[in-house]
Amino acid sequence: MPEFAIAGLPVGPDHPPYVIAEAGVHHYDSLELAKAHVLQARIAGVEAIKFQTYAAKRLTTHWAELYWKDPTFKTQFEVFAAKRGLSHPEYAELVAYAQGLGITFLSTPFDTDSADLLAEFEMAAYKIASADLTNRPLLDHVARKGKPVLLSTGASTFEEIAAAAATVAEAGAPLALLHCSLAYPTPVAQANLGRIRRLAERFGASTVIGYSDHTQPQLSEVACPAAVALGARVIEKHFTLNKHLGGDDHYHAVDAEGLKRLVRDCADAFRMCQGDAEITEVERAARSYARRSIVAARDLPAGTVVQLTDLDFKRPGTGLSPTEVDQVVGRRLLAAVPYDGLLLAENLAAADSPAA
């Protein structure tokens, strides 16, 4: 089974879900706001918090059109250039702050320079966005750093995913493939969670399978725990301190309380799906006391040849089961059975003995 570790924590099919709070660029170039996201993510109980690292001039041409509605900007370059990002000293302080709180700091690099910047802070893993699944130079550059690669697979064919996985494998890095719908937000009906199993069937022998969610929590909060139930072991969810803010990813992000619920629900889903016992230990009392037994419908004296009308079927289930009624009818009682008393096998004459 595929397995790797992120900052010493094992990630794989046999381990609880590794939950990442995706803060993106919700820090608005403020180190203090970034720290606030880190603190609240730590309180919520996630394993890691993730930001995004990019330079507009390396991400998009100056003329690339928007593919989303934004009345403020005309090009993608204008959108991304409006944020300066955190400086090298600010990153250093933020990484140290996260380490002090005991939460793993991650970031998504969108170009090789950004990946090299992050490498200076000894990233425990690298996330690659769905849009860069076919960016082989970036994939190869990041994978050669030897850390686990968490690759979202939104809007990608299995052929494209296989090629990306091969690139990472050639570089020798562990890989997690995260099912994702590259739609912001993702309609609940189009979350396409069944694809998680298809990814596992196709790639699960060599990669960990996960899920990056873009559904709106105000409409439904079941996507991430459902993904865990289907086998996802890395969960990524956008996170904000104020889900009422406009723009960016706030409108499909969870807030601090929502993140706590997500962590709890994903952990619960993992535990719920671990067992495959025919009967669980907690069911045994109910099996004995909520089921029915064959009892006397009236006082039955010794020597009675039992008829169906002599019997009733009541709780508890500690006597002969109603499934055995055909073996009881026609048998002679060796001892009297009072009303509501259990008919016991030792009080019945042998089936081949004279009826009276």
C-alpha cells in the first residue's frame, strides 16, 4: 500500500485523513492576518495550513482574459499583480510561527522560482494546483526536491493524470492525487465524488488518493467526510476567517467553526469505515434482548403436546428463536411452562419420541 510521511506524520490508506486548511492569499499581504489564519487552523485541529506563492509575471501573460466575473479587473495579470504576496522575511517569520504552534506550513508554488523560495524554508510537502497538472517543467522541478507532491486533478483526463504521475515518479517523489472539481464553486450535484474510487482503481497501487473540495459549506458540509468514506486520505478545504468577504475563495471556504466541524466529521468518517465485522460488540446486548424467543401463550402443564396456538414470540431473545418454531410444534413438554415462560430445548421430549 502506498504511504509517505509529511513532517513525520504518516499519510496513506491505513491512516486517518490528513487535513489541510487552504488559506490561499487570504492574508491580503498582511503577516499578522496570515498568522491569525495559522492560529485558528491550529485550534481547529488540522494537520497543515497552506498558502499560495506566485509572481504575476510568471503566472500569466499580461493579456490573458478573465474566465470568472470580476468588475474590478480586465485581465488575469491585473488580478494577480494586485497582491504583492509575503516577502522572504515575512515567510520566514510565518513558517517559524507555524512550527511553534505545532502545525505544518505548506504552500502551492505556481512557478519554479516560487518553489525554490519555499524550499529555503524546508517545506515538508508541495501542493500543485489542478491548473498546473500539465505543467511538466514545474512538476519535474518540484518533484526533484524529494518531498511528497500533492497534486490536484481537476479538469484532467486520466491520460493526463497518468503522464503527470509518471513525471513525479521519474523524479523519485512520493505522490498523492487529489480528486478535485476545477469549478469555483462546485455545485453539490457535480462534486463527482465517485471519481475518487476510479482514481484509486487506476492509481491507488502507487499513489495516495485525496480530495480538494470547492463545494459551498453553506449548501452542504458532507463532501469532505464523504470523500474520506470513499478512500480519500488527504483532504484540502479552503479556509477563511471571514466567509462574508467578497472575491478570492471566501465564498466556498469554511470559517474557523466550519473547519472544526470538518476535522471532526472527517475523523468520524474514517473511524466509521474501518470496521467490517459481521456483528459489532455493541450490538450483542440488543441481539440477545431485543430479539424474540418462543414463549408459552398460556400455562402449559407437563405432558402437553405443543401446538402453534400454545405459543407466542416475545422479548428477550435468550430462549429458542422463532426460527425454530417448526421444531417445537408437535413436541411433548417434559416439564410445565408457565405463561410467558421460555420454552427450552431441555424441556422438550425428543422429536422421535411418542407424542403422548
